Amino acid sequence: MNMGDIFGLAGKMKEMQARMQEVQENLGKITEIGEAGAGMVRAVANGKKQLVSIEIDEDLMKTSDREILQDLIVAATNKALEKVEERAKDELQKSTEGMMPNIPGMDLEKMFKQ
């Protein structure tokens, strides 16, 4: 490996680091909605795996069965988090496309766990 290769590799690494930082910052802007109970409970999560909001249908608020409401909130939240995780993974792959070879077993997603 000559000096030009080393400098080229260092430049690529810097570029990739900048792209990764940009993706990390944009994850908060990505949102997905999860629904449960035929849409009676809606949860919104962002790409940083944070719950942003919960909407509960008024009719559910009138029921005296707290367990059903709690279960629907958990289900909607989990669905939103699953969707946003998949979308964040797609965004990461798009942003690093062509930067690094696809190395089996290398999981760049771990770099964004908070």
C-alpha cells in the first residue's frame, strides 16, 4: 500500500464519518406511526427510537378497562418503533451506499444505538 492509497483511504473515512454524522442528526426528523385497536390508538416514534406522541380515540377513554388501553398503547408503540427502525436502517444504507463494500457480518447499525 503506497502513501496515495493511505491518504485516499483517510479521505474516504472522513467523508463517511461526515455522512454518518449527518444521518445521525436526520434520524430525529424521520417519524413513523404505529396503530392498534383498528386505529383507536396511534403512536408516533422518531428515528432515534423516541416516542414522539400518542393519540387515543375518545371512545377508548370512556371505557373502564385500563388493561385494554394499556395493551393497545404498548402495541401501537411497538409497531411505530419497528417501522421507524426499518426506515432508519434504509436511510443509513442509502447514505453510505458506495462508501464501503458490503462486508458480511458488519453491522453499521450498531454505530447509531443510543
